[in-house]
Amino acid sequence: MSVVFITGGTGAIGEAIAEEFARTDDVVITYNRNAQKALKLSEKLRCTAFEMNALSENSVKTAVESALKAFGKIDILVNNAGVSLIKPFTDITDEEWQNMVEVNLTGVFRVTKAVVLGMINRKSGAIVNISSVWGVHGASCETAYSASKAGVIGFTKALAKELGPSGITVNAIAPGVIESPMNTSHLNESELEALCAETPLGRMGKPSEVAIAVRSVAENRFITGQVIGVDGGFY
């Protein structure tokens, strides 16, 4: 049985990933603000939830140390926590830019750094980073978000080369337009319809479809340094 550490576990995609792994493995989810949902999920899925703020190195270390104390190891790390911003480039403030990079990219760095030494010592592990289709292609009025998610892809490819000799795989999943509050709360119906029209499969993806891809790539020991698009063929 593996121990799976999932950041951003109370979001739509994070919850789906937790549910996917909880069927067979020990799951730890982290949350930042939504303690009530984290408690419900921990009861529903019989997983463990720890509070964690990706902006704080101490908070990250505390959450990881708590997971290690509870389970002794972390076999699979899923860096899922993230925020979005839809805004014209010229209107983005320095604070908004820094927050986007801090959460979406530096947060991945902090959590991975806190987890990876144990994997190196055991010569085994899998890291899956959640990027975005916009990190691959870029999106108008989402420059900061696209840049941060593109950074995750660069981080993934470089770290895969570095950790490969230690038996650790590092991959990224790039979801397309997914049925989640991150999309439905920021885009109106016509905008969502337009994105679906640009997607060859003609619909939004489901969080569970992202979760299945995360499990698949995490469990395959000969896939590393890859960016797997779960995007309905979006290009």
C-alpha cells in the first residue's frame, strides 16, 4: 500500500485525485482555508487532512513532517494546489503576479523539496505536478497563470532528469477545460461553450478523468519527464 500526499485536496480536482487513490492507498490531503470540507472528505474517504499554506515554508514543512510521523513515508506526491487569475496583462498588479508565482510554482518547489529527500533515500517515488493546458499553449488574459503553469512544466522536466538515477519519476498533468469552480465561477456560459467548441471532444472534462491520469502516470515506473494532456484534444 502506497502513501499518497495530495496538496489542494479540497478543490474539485484534488478531491477526485484523493478519491481515486483512497480506494487502494493511504491518502493525505492538505487544505488552506476550507477546513470544514477537509473534515468531511477525511471522514468520507477515510483519509488524513493537514492544514498547509503553500506560501509558508514552515507550514509546508509542518504538514509534510506530520504526514511522515503518521505514515513513515510518502511514496507519491501530487502537487495540485493552485490559484487562477483572469485579467488583462496591463491590469495585473505586482502583488497579483507574485502571488500567482508563489502559489502555483514556488509552492510546488517548497512541497517537493520537503518530500523528496525521503524518496531519494529509499531510491523510489513518484511526483506528479498539476500544470494546465494554458501552461502549454498560453491563454489570453491569463498571462500570470499561464506563466506559472509553464514554469511547473519546466520544473518537471528538469527534476525528472535529476531524480531519475534515484529511481524517482517526475511528470506533469496538463488538464484542459475541466468541470470545476476554477472554470465555472470565472467564465460565463458563452465562454465555456466557446472553449468546448475549440475542444475536439466537444465538452468539458471531468475531475475524475484527471485523477485517473494522475494514478496511471504515478504508477508507471518507466514514464518520467512527460507532460500528459487531459484536455480532450485541445490545441
